[in-house]
Amino acid sequence: MAFKKQLEDYRFNLNRNRSWKYTAVLLFFFIGFLSLLTSKFYLKTEDPLYPTKTYEEVSSNITGTVTNENRVYHPANSSLNMVIKMDQTDEEVSFLAQEKANPNIKLPVQLLYEDDGYYVVRVSDLSSNWEALSFDLYQENEEKETVNVNDVTSDSETDSTEEIDAHALITTLYSDQRKTKKEKEQKPNKNMRF
């Protein structure tokens, strides 16, 4: 009986004196794992933005080089004006702009001026905190491409074809709101006559 009592005391002491260490280690790992899983909520991690620098040539397989010569943000009318120079432009060029704050919305792009490879464009309807902007340049081919709608969607039971414009991506230019030059709003002078 004495041996049995000593064995029970030994087990009790083993559990009582050393089990808190193992529990503490397990608790430490559990809290660390939980904090790792939830870190996105309380740690702000931003993806680095790499805007296209002004006067830096971006090479393209289609047109040679594309250069963003000037970029000015107008907060008063929520627009961004860009001066773009393209080499070897034989075809029509179209533009597409999207901001990081609202990536599902295609922003209106207006071609203000075009001459000898220089394009002045205005991107309108930017939100006040647009963060980043991607500006795609497409070369419009004169050829039309025929697409069978059934190949694209298998749900459809009708056999129809549609013609869509064939566009080739020239390049994409990126802008960062923090690094874009802002034009301050000028108040009209009271003494000025119109």
C-alpha cells in the first residue's frame, strides 16, 4: 500500500509541478497563431506602388516607346491631365483608365489634343482618394474579329456571332496620388475684367 501511495503522490507532483510549463508553451503558440491569422485587421499593410516616372521611356512591342511627359491632378474638378508621347503610331489609339479605390469602374477618358505622336488626355470623375491609377493604351486595329458566342458561353442555346473590335495593348502607365503633381485652385481676381 505504501508503494501505491508513493506512486500516486509522484504522479500528482509530476502533473502539478510541470504541467503548467507545457500549458504555457501551448498557450503561447496558440496566441501567436491566432495573432498571425488576424494580423490583417489590426496591422495596416500597403502594397508598394510603382508609378511610371515622367520622362522615362517605357518600351512596347507594338509602338516602340511610350513616354509620360507630364501628369497633373486637378482636385477641384476631380480630373487628371496627362501628356503622352508615342513613337511609331500608325493606327488609332484608345485609352482605358481605372483607379485603385474603385477598380470595377472604368473612368471616362477624353482626348484633348493629338499631334505627331503627342497625346493630351484627361481622366475625369476621379474619387477624392483614388490612391493609384492604371492607364492602358490600346492600338485599334482596322480588322474586325468574329467571335462565336457559343464558344464563350456554353449556357446559350442560340447560335449567334458578334463582331468586336480587335485591340492590342500597347502599355500601361501607373500613377500614384501621393506622387502626382497637384494644381492648386486659383481664385478669380476681383479686379480682373472679362
